[in-house]
Amino acid sequence: MKKILSLILVAFMTILAGCSENSTPKEGEQYQKLATNLSTYRLPPVTEVFSLNCGHCRKMEEVIPQLESLTNQSIGKMHVTFNQSAQVAAMIYYTAEMQLGGQPDHDMMNELFSAVQMGDGATITEKQQAIESVFHSRNLKSPYELEEAQQEQLFRAMQIADEITTKGQINGVPTFIVNGKYMVMTSGHQDAEGIADTINYLTNLK
């Protein structure tokens, strides 16, 4: 009789454990601590790390407004430089950012993604024209038209982005850096709500 009662108790506890959900994000699954604290770079509390030539980043751009609403945060941007194609795309992004005095708005980001990610059938000339069109439609100089002083400013922005990419050991995008100390593992989430929950948790983590 005691053995039967013990088995029932074990089964009951197992059911309870299965019904309870621990929604607290886990290190190594939903986020990881960065190897180097990047707070000295004065990144926004929540910063999206992306690349204009990344298809997943293009999809994430559509989710940013929802994430900002769910986290009550204005999400900053940082372009990675971890390979040659990312470096070229970073030059395009930071050319826009330095002339605007801040990150491009949602519409311009979408246009930049479209121009950079034109299909393989597009020629180099067609891609350049598409990129120039995004800038010229806003009375901005394209990356191909920068004066020497602007080129130096762009070079400094690229240096900082490269330092953050290297020191943060960022090898994949899109992701988010929170408080300069944590990186969100987007692959460990099912939806925008889950990413927002992790961001909110990390924002308050000491």
C-alpha cells in the first residue's frame, strides 16, 4: 500500500512540475553574457546588431516597432563588420547615419535593405543606382559622393563598429545588446513577445 501511495505521489509531483512554467530567460539559451563589457561605447540600453545584407535582419526590421512597444525602449542600431560584405554594407548604413545625425527611420531602412539585397540578376551599376536613389530622394550624399571630411567621419564610425563587433565576439545577426553586457540569442525565441521578455529581463538585470 505504501509503495502504491509513493508512486501516486511521484506521479502527482511530476504532473505539477509539467504544468508549471518557468518563464525566466536562461543564460545560454535566450541570452549570453558578452566576453567584454561594451558600456564604454555608450550604446543605447537596447541596441539591435544587424547587417543590411542579412535577410533575417530585413525581417527583424518589421518587428522593431513591436519590440519597442513591448519593451518601452527606443532601440538603437549598430552595423556589424565581421566580413567583407558586411563592411561594405556598414559603409552604406553609416553614410546615412552620420548625415542624419542619428539612425535612419523605418522607411529609409526598408529602402536600404531593398537596395543592398537586390537579386543576383542585378548588375553592379543597377545596385549602385538603387543605393544612390535612397540617398538622393532625401537630399543626402550617397557613399560614392562623400567629401574628404565626411570620409574621415565615416572611417571613425567604421572603426568603432569594428571594435564593438570584435570585442563583443559578434558572429551572427540579428541580435540585441542590452546594457552593453548581454546579447540576446534570437534563435532561442519563438516570437517577438519572447524576445521582448528577454530584453525586459536583461534591462533590469544587475
